[in-house]
Amino acid sequence: MSKNKIDKKNQKKIAKKRIEKLFLQAEVNVQKKRFDLADRYVHIARKIQMRYQIRMPKKFKRKFCKHCYSYLVPNVNSRVRINRGKIIVYCKNCNRYMRFLIK
């Protein structure tokens, strides 16, 4: 194996860890009512994800709006409903919907 492939694997592992840390920091800032910082951390996590071409971990996919990249907190800046086998999340920042299937 060449050195480049090993470096890329390590970079992707580090990127995943950074994304996890950023989402943890976003949660902490939401509890402190600092929504601007939480949104910024989500934006940075998305940039890291795109740069290293990795998938966003499934546990974080539904925690931010796919349109405006704001950190979603139910009943604060989002509305969650269940309808006909789908979870419908409404973002109050950008007034858009996201739909997720329930298996």
C-alpha cells in the first residue's frame, strides 16, 4: 500500500472525529441558547464532510436542516410531525420541509 492511501484513510478518520466533536459542541451551545454558534458548527461540519468526501453519520443527518444548515431543535426552531409513514420536519428558519421514511 502506498503512503497516500494510508494518509487518506487517516484523514477520513480524523474528519469523522471532528464532525462528531462539532455536533457535540453544537448541542452544548443550543443548551446555552447560542443558536448562531450551533449553526456555525453545523456549517463547518458540512464543509469537512464535503472536503474529505465522507458520508455524514446517520445519527447527525436529521439534526440539521438540509436547506439552510441550521441546527434543529424540536419545538424551538423546528416542527416534527408523523404522517402516513413519514417523519416530516419543518424548519422555522427557512420555512422548508424535509421528509424521512419510517421503515
